[in-house]
Amino acid sequence: MSSEGSRGRLAPIASQEFRRACGRFPTGVTVVTVLDARGRPHGLTVNSFTSVSLAPPLVLFCVGRNVSVIDAFRAAEFFGINVLAAGQREISERFARKGLDRFAGVPWHRGKTGSPLLEGVLATLECAVFQRTVCGDHEIVVGEVLHTRVAEGSPLVFYASGYHAVG
């Protein structure tokens, strides 16, 4: 049976109910970053990040089509994924806020692709845009991983609308 056929018989669930159910799946927390055409860094907190393929090495993240930095992501050839460590809740919250310079006071450097990479994170993945797809109120951005850096530590985890420690 096709998904279109099932939609005709069942009403979609409420947004709040959907968020609550998805919140029962623990995720890591990332900050996805790009440079705009003027070389200014932009980023946002994302927990909709996953690996897609080993050959070629692909990852994806989802970004809301109405976020303030969407144009920078749409124009970017490269982007960075920064996997946050357990002690970086403040960075996660900062990059989730609207109306401020998210990079102010946050140590970062340009990676090999020029993507902004945050200091002190568990891992960075520098990616070239491989594919973009509009899906509902989000865009799915698939990237081919070109460079990585990994550090030791515990991850920042998001579960049931809150931050948690592993172990």
C-alpha cells in the first residue's frame, strides 16, 4: 500500500504529538556551520544529523526552510558539522537562539574547506554539498565528507526535550 493511500484514510497527527514521540529518540547535538558569500560565519544547532553512506562517505542534516540563515546554507558549496561534547550545552543553546551573533565569543577556525569549525567539539566533519531536497517544511542537505577530526570525550545528548549525560 502506498503512503498516499494511507493518508487518504487517516488524519495526520498533531505537531505537538509528533514532537513528543520523536523526542523519545535520543540524539547527539551538532552545530552545522557555513560561510556566506562575504566570508561571515553562520551556524545553527541541529539534532537531525545522520550518516547516509560509507562509499561515498555521505551525511545529512535537516534545516527548517524558514530559519534566518537558510540563504547562507542554500548558497554554500561546503559546510561543517560540529559534534558537541557533554559540556557544550551553552553552545547548543546559543546556536539555537535567534537575533544574535552566534559566533561572538565562540572560539572557531576555518577548516580545510573554509567551513567554520568550533573548538573543543568531539568531532568535525567538513562536507561538500552533494544533494539538496525540499521535504515538508525542511530542506534535507546531503554532504560528502571530505575531512574529519575526532577527539575523546562524552557527547551532548538531547532526549525528551532536554539535555542529558551518557552513562
